[in-house]
Amino acid sequence: MRSEDLALYNEVLNSASVTGYLVGESSKVRALVQACGALLESADGLRENGPRLSAEQFAAVGLNTVQSPAAVSLLDDLIDGLGRDKVDSYVELQTLADRVLRVTAGAAGGTGASLEDLQALGLEGLTPDNIDGNLARIAATADDGHEVDSLAELQALLDIARRRRRPTSQASRTT
């Protein structure tokens, strides 16, 4: 454990989501420490090279609502591409988890993500003018979220929409 990471460990321990049940035994404290370590290791700013994070690890750090396979996969993918400074507080982790859960809820037909949520996930090409159509595309995916369980899949949905709009404008420029 690095001394600069102590703040995250302390914030997790002090969060309302981490109850005495979650840390009432030494094995559970060990699971929390290992989960925090894996999370911080994954957040090295490089995509696709960190350890895969699990629902159990998210629960160990108090992100108890990240349980569906789609939410776990999307949050893992998101964290893997971020730097440590974006996940070194419990508030930051909970905010990321909430944004991911809104995406997967939107896929299931519930209240979905906002423009701000999707932009904060690093998705490109979103504007106030096209957000409703993009949210509708997310809502039209499978309810279990497997079509939006990675940033690449989400970006592909947006890119498809842009490609569909672009040919008309390009055709007018070339004629």
C-alpha cells in the first residue's frame, strides 16, 4: 500500500456504504484492501492492461449497486482507462458508478444517462442537439445491457449515428 493511496482506503472505510458487516472480520478488511489495490492498479491511464475488476471487488469498496454483468464490465472498462487521480476518492468512485448505472438503466428502459454523464465517460460526438437520439439508441439496445457494457460499444453507437447523418452533408459538398 502506497502512502498516497491511504486517503482512498480511509474514505472507503468511512463511507456509509461500508458497514461493520463489510469490515467486521479480518478477511473482509483484507478483501477491501485488495479491492482498493486492484482498482488503483487498474487506473493507470492505459486501456486494456489492468486487472479485471469484479462485482465482489466493487462491493468490497462500498459500490454495492454495481452488480449486473453489464455495469461491472462498463465500470471496469472505464476505470481501466483513467488515471489514479480520477479514482483516488470514494466520491469519485461513487460518481463513476452512478454514471455507469444510469447508462445500464437507460438500456433497460429506465431513466438513462444525461449528456453530462456520457461526456464524463469520455464519449465523443455528443451535443445538446443529438443527445435525445443517442439516448434513444441506448434505450433500443438489449435490456440486459450487454450492448453497452464497454466504452467501445457505446462510442460505436454514437459513431453509427454520426455516419448516418454525414453522407448527406458530404454528398452536397462533392457535387
